[in-house]
Amino acid sequence: MKSFRLAKYNEDVPAAIDSMTCEEIPVPEPQEGTVLIKNAYCSVNPIDWKIFSGGFDGYFPVKNFPYTPGFDIAGVVEKVGPGVTNLAVGDRIIANLGLVETCVDPPLPQGAAGAFSEYSIAPSTICAKVGDADFESVVGLSLAGLTAYQGLFTGSHNQDLGKCKSGDKVLILGGAGGVGSIALQLAANAGCHVTTTASPAKFDFVKGLGAKEVINYREQDWGEVLAGQDYDLIYDSIGLMDDLNDRAPKVLKKGGKFISIANFDPSAKGTDDVLFQVFLLLSKKPDLDKLVQMVKNQELKIVNDKIYSFDETIAALKHSLGGRSTGKVLIKV
């Protein structure tokens, strides 16, 4: 099978992306509790290339170089391993292979990540069946959707996160991105008053997803615009320290939550007034099942920015690295 692989960490992330090679490697065999999936689509996420630098090795180590990056897959079950009872050959599924689940030491038999390939191995317990849903409409759900849903509502790793409810005032930093565009819809559908930041070119887009207010981050300081308005929650997909330390205290009510999926700075701390939590998703099938059903019910739309061919995987990663995507970047395998 063809698989895009990275040979080693490189602090120069663009150079690391350029160094990836498409290699012919054996199709893996599913082990106990896992399935072999013939991939139809993959979805690109910033964490895919962020770990290339090695800066996260203390948290999410890659110990099996060369390795196949990527976490989001959509495809068809090709073979089931021993002990698998919830899936059968021919089932159409999506899955997030898992950052905290696969980037571990000692490494798993299938290695870290593994999405940017013609075939992938995944535990059957993290795969969500999608029935006849179009893969293009659901492949972006896994990592981005779970990150948005768990951060806003259910949490993971026993973290006390969003618990958003109707009437809450929610600010989403970066509402046009892959995670932000899903979080915006989920919060709006829950009855929250949602404000977001975006560039002027994306105002209509985020308003169409449910934003009541949009702040032009290029010309306006959201900390000044929203000062004193007692927001319940800030959902941060940008990761700037100034947002946490300077702006959030002006905008959040006392004890309000600042949940970040992007600020891993060790110096980032909460205060008595601002409850700070950096958040990592868990690949929970029940949560993913709920998101799939929302898409089927037309309650949630996954917006795709661009679809690349499998041969263009390096270009897809560069697109994501540029940081200006409107929605998800996909790879058709």
C-alpha cells in the first residue's frame, strides 16, 4: 500500500513537510480488537504537522520513525481482527485514530497516527458507523468535531469543561476554522449567544453558522469590544497568551471559563477570576455517534475548504500550515 511517511523530527516544520515521502509498505494485519480500514478520505488537522517539530515529544511521543502522520479517516472495513463484534467487513466508518491514544511510549504495534495511507488500523471501539452518509460530509467530524463537542459540553480525561447550556454567552476565537466552525454551530444549536472572531471576508460565513456577533480581529480588539459583558465561556482555537492574560479577564464573568485547544504554553495559568483549561479530546465512540447523527439530521454541517488528491498530501499539509482555511482540508485517497 502507499503511505506518506516522515523519517524524523525537524524543528523546521515546513522543511519537515517537504521531506515526507510516499512509500510502498505492507498492508498491516488487524490484531486483537482492531480492524483494517481501506481509506476513502483523510482529514488534515494542525496537530498533524505540529508534532513534526518534536516539541510535543514529552507529551505525545512518536517512537516508530518513519511513521505515517494523520488522525482522521473515513473508509470501509476491509478485515476484522480477533474479538471484534461491533463491526463487519463492508461497514462504512469514520474514526479519529487518536493523539493521546497512539502517540505513546512504548509504541503501539500499528505505530503512531497512521491516517495518510491507503489502509489504516484502528480499534473497533473508536469507529463510528456512518451508513450511507457521504464520506466528504463526515470525515472532518472525528478530530475537529470531538474537540468542539467535548470542549463545549462533555469534557474528557475527567476535565470539568464547558457544560454549555441555553442562554450562555460564548465567545469562539477563530470561528471560521475547522474546529471553530463546528464549535460555533454546536453552541448556537444549544441556544447559546455566540460571538466569534473572523476576518471581514468570512463574516457572512460565520454568521451563516449561527454567530450573533462577529469581531474583525484584524482591526478590533475583542477584549475592548466585549469588555464588561460577562461572558460565560471563551473557546480558544488560536492560542495567544495575550488573549488569556489581558483580554479574557475583561470579558468573562468572575469564574468564567477559558478553554483552549491551542495554548500549550507551560506558563498559561488560570486565576480566581478566569478558570483556564487546555483541552485534549478522547476518541469516544458515543460522542462521535451523536455528531454523525447531527450531520444526518442536517443539524450540523461540516464545511470543507478544499479537497486534495492523495498524491497532493504534502500540499494539503502546507495548506493547513498557512492557517487561513475556512473549514476542513481533506485528502481523497
